[in-house]
Amino acid sequence: SFTTKERTPWADEGYEVARVQLPLDAGSPEVKPVPLAAVPKLSYEDGAERITVRGDKGLKAVIDKSTGLLTTFEAGGTALLLSGAVPNFWRAPTDNDRGNGQHTRNQTWRDAGARRTVEKVTARPLGDGRAVTVTVEGTLPTSTKSAYSTVYTVFGNGEIKVD
């Protein structure tokens, strides 16, 4: 903890100006990486409208080719997803942003993710078919068109990595 040694115009003597934050163990289980060779194999179907990845125990992941979103994620026959995550390139402005006009200057990014255009969706197997990578490529309608990509890696153990 850091405190003022003497009274200042903005704080009394001993006022705490900073302190350390320590990580809090909330009892979450330790994450242990699983070697790719140890996960079950997957199959996938590259259809006209969607890519469907299937695995053991009712694992199913569907990426819609028109939106580039993960629209279905099931395990054991149970739906684990209500809707896909839409790319978002905007953050709430801070006081400093308002002061320098950032929120106006960068307005083009506010709805860029929602108004994106998907141009290409491809799939390829990894690790002897134990994972499938689905790559979504497109453009954002920003002042100057911007390219974007989302990469979904579906693993045979049911994990999905999104880059």
C-alpha cells in the first residue's frame, strides 16, 4: 500500500493512493492441456450453407457460411449455445476519448462487426482428424475497408478455440 506522507491539497496525511491486487483463487479447477493425439477423432461436412463438425458423445458444432457465426454447439445432445458471438471492434469511450474526439473520429468501428461481409469460409482437419479448423474471412464496412478473420478450432474433446 502507498500512502501520502503529508497533507496535500487533495488528500490528508496517510491517504492511500495505491495498493497491490493479488490473484484470488476462487476454487476453479486447474486447466491441464490435453495432447491432440489424446482427443477423439472428428468428422466434418463442408456443405453449401454451413460447415458441420461432429464428434463422439453427441458433439456437434455448426458454422453458418453466410454469417460466419458458430450457430450450433451441442454436447451429449444438449444445446450449449443460444446464438453465435458477433465480432465487436468497438469499446465504450472514456472521458479522455470524448475530450479528443475519438468517439466521433472512430464511429466507423461502432457497428463494423454487425455489418461485416463474409467472403470465404474454409475448413481443414488437423492432427489426423482430431481437430477441425474453420476459417472465416471477410471485410468490415469501415471508412477504408478492413479485412477481418475469425478462426474456430473444434477439438475432438469438445473444446472450441476462437481466434
